[in-house]
Amino acid sequence: MGEVLYRDIIYKNGPLSPYFNALLFKCFGAHIELLTTANLVIASVVLALLWSLARRAYGRAAAAAVSAVYAGIFAFSQYLWTANFNFAAPYSHCQTHGIALGLGAVWAWASWLESGASRRGLMGGALLGLLFLTKAELFVPAAATAALAVAAASRRGRPWRRDSGLALAAAGAVPVAAFLLLSAAMPWTDACRGVLGNWAAPTAPLGNPFYVAGLGFDAPLHRLLALGGGAAVLTACVGWAFAAQRYLGGRLEGASAHVLGGLALLHAAAAYAIIPLRSAALGVEPIVWALAAWGAWRLMRQSQGGEVPGLWAAYAALSFGKMILAPRFGQYGFALALPGAALTAAWLVGEAPELARRRFGGGRVARAVLAGLVVAAVAVHLQWSESFNRQKTLRLDPPASSVTTFGPESDERGLFLNAFLDRARTLIPPGATLLPMPEGAMLNFLLDRRNPTPYLLFLPEDFRLFGGESVVVGRLTQTPPDYIALLSRETREFGVGRFGSDERYGAAILRWVEAHYFEVGRVGADPVRDRRFGISLWRRR
């Protein structure tokens, strides 16, 4: 419709992902299937990077384990009622694009440190520049990993100044180029804000209940104890594998692959039944931090070796930063916990059996036992995810027939949404404009009705970016939509009441809506004053 990001649409993250998707739509048309296909291509790139890192660091068996963990736990998972925390349909494409770029940067910097090839450092710098155009929490771990690589090169007496200078220039050139391109379509202040992304509007996490809980600072002592317990369980599993190697290695070390595979499956069944693997992230994070400390020490002390595992561990540990005391594979952990979980699986199947071999000889029994643990973790998460997928029996009405959601026996919202779409298509004439509140931009796509305002969603954290409710009301008065859809949205996680029912959140906007619009239809309950689900449609007077 001619709108330009940042100038006409308020967006708090960097421009890379929305402009990449816009380019796809420009070339092939705007379809959900196209976006899903592009996401699967990116997911395949992530798989290839993880395979390469794991094979170079710990061998082919570790690479196979990492591939299983990625495909079975992260790529297509759903562990919450919200389904957009995976690589096929992410809630934010910055997350998946950023993880792909971050892993690529780790691969490039490790290759530079191993070979000294300037082009690898240049590649790493360019990838960092692209990462800067996503989100701060994705850029920082990769940037710190690059700094560690340069520090290790200087300690090893490598010629690092020229290569690191070229890499820094490449990293800086990318956002500069983005700024110049954006400046051609908008004032330079908007272009600068767009390039900076959420660096320009940093979140104050300790002042927001949502981020306090996400970080694990709501109950820090409890969280620390849980992390310690998770690390103890994982350490006990490694100890059990070492014990199996010691006492069974003499009998089974020369056994066939079929026998060792049976041992792995037997151990997988036992772990599946006994160990609470849904909390696997609690054990993964402490192990990753330990591997990061060991890897950094090794990089700085040794003249060669350990480049891939050391840099990978540093990147993985820092990626836990947004959920430091509350690590998880669900929610945004599907991206931020992936490097650490993959590293742990690679270490368990690749390096830990080597340690057993040096101590007891052999190592094949320990590898079979630990491979069984990885298989059990994947099986638990597949079952967990499938418990949600089995309940998706309802297709949304055309033209979104490829979108499937929960059936009414599980969640009534899909049924209400279908009913609302049917009524809205008759009530909202073609060419009319529609603004969903407090979220629901998908309605604009499903109904093919444009949003004339710069606002995509109205969550509590967004009003700081908007400049406050009074600014929003002023903008709505200038460009009022023909119709407004009010949707139910639970907001207790943000420490406020529902949109419009709390003076701290949306009350002034709702008063403006009630003064200038009248309700023409409702499906379900009152979306503002009732805790049950509902959608109401309002028409401008």
C-alpha cells in the first residue's frame, strides 16, 4: 500500500528481517506458504551450520546427535498454547535470522582463528553487521565471541590487527549502507532509529514484570536451586555413563553396532521414564557456562586447538542472557537456548566418551549410554509438542485454508475467530480500513483490509516506544480507521489489567474508541470487561 517501515509503521527492531520478507513478497507474492518455505530454508541453513560446528569440534556422532536435538526439540516445536515459537513459524523473524547469522559468525571466526585466512574474518565481520540489524540480544553474544577470537589470536602471536580491522570495517559498513538506503525514503532521524532498532529504545527489564519473570529474577534463590539441581542430574547421567564404561566396557566394547544400539535404546527408555527431561534446559545452561569457561581458558593458553568448541561455548553461554536464571526450550528459548542445547548434545556424544576412553579405555559403551539420554530428551519433547498438535483440528475459513488451529474441544478461540471472519467479511466493505487492538495484525491479512495507522500492536511495553497514550490518541484522530476490532488479550504477565479496563493500559484509547465508534458486531464475550474470549467490531460514526 506504499507504507514505509519506520516512517509510516512503528517497529522497534532492526530492518533486516522485515525488508528480507518484503523482498520475498515483492518477488513471489504475499502468501503464508511462501513465508513458511523461506523459514524452512533458513532452518536448513541452521541445521547445516550446527552439523558443521559439531563435526569439526567433536566428530560425526556428535553431529548426528546435534541434528536430532535441533529437529526434534527446536525446529518445529510447540510447548505452549501459542504456536509461533519455532523455526517454521517464528513470532519474530529476527530470532531465526539472528540465530542463523550468529552461528555463521561463530563458524567464520573459528575458521579464521584456525587458518588465519583473512576472508574468514571479513565474512565474520559482515555477518556481525547483518546481526546488528536484528536485535541487541542476538548481536551481543556474537560480538563478544568475535572479541574472544581476536583476543585469542593476539595471545597466540597471530597477525590479527589487519584482519580484525577489515572485519570491523565490514561490520560497520553494513549498518551504514542500511542507513543510506533508509534515508532515501524517510528523514534521517527515522532512518537512524530504524538502523539502531531496539538499541534506540532499550527495555528496562527490571521494571517490567514480564521480563523480570523471563530472566528468572522473580524468585532468584528458587531459580538458582533449580539450576543446581538440573546440573546435578546431568552430571549424574555422565557419571553413570562412565560407570557403565568401567564395569561393562570389558564385555561390550567389542560388541557389534546393533548391540550398542540396543543398549542406547534401553537407556533411552529408562531415562524417558525416570528423568524429568522437560526441564532439560535447567541442566544445559550450567554445563554450557562451564564449557565456556574451559573453552576460553583453553583458547587463551594453548597455541592451537579448541577453536570451534571454545567460540561455540562462549556464544551459547551468552545467548542465555535474556533468560539467565530461567532457561527454557519453549517461548523465545526455542532460539536463544538452541546453541547451548546443541553444544551440550555434541559434548555428551562426542567429548564425554573420549574422556571415558582416556580414563577406562574404549568409550563406545559410554557413548551408547549418553546417546540414549539424548534420544530420550528428543522423545520427551516430541511427545510434549505432539500433545498440542493433535488438538489442531480446525481450519480457518478461506482464504486462510492452510492455517489450522485448535478445535473447540480444546480451545474455543478458533471457532470464535472463524465466526468473526465470516461476519467481518460482510460488515467491512472492500477498501475499508481496519485496526485490531491490542493485537491481531493477522486479521488484516485474513480479511484483506488495510491498517491505516502506524501501530501493529498495543502491548504495555510498546507505549513507551509510541510516546504514551496521548500521542497514540492524537495519531488515531489524524488517521482514523473505518473499523476497529477489539480482541481479548490476557495481560497479567505484564502486571496490568486488560486493554481498556486499566487506567495504566489503554483506558484513554478505549474512551476515544467509544466516543467516535459504535459496536456493530460481537463474537464471544466482551473483550474488555470479561475474562472469557471475545472479539467485537466497531464502526466509525
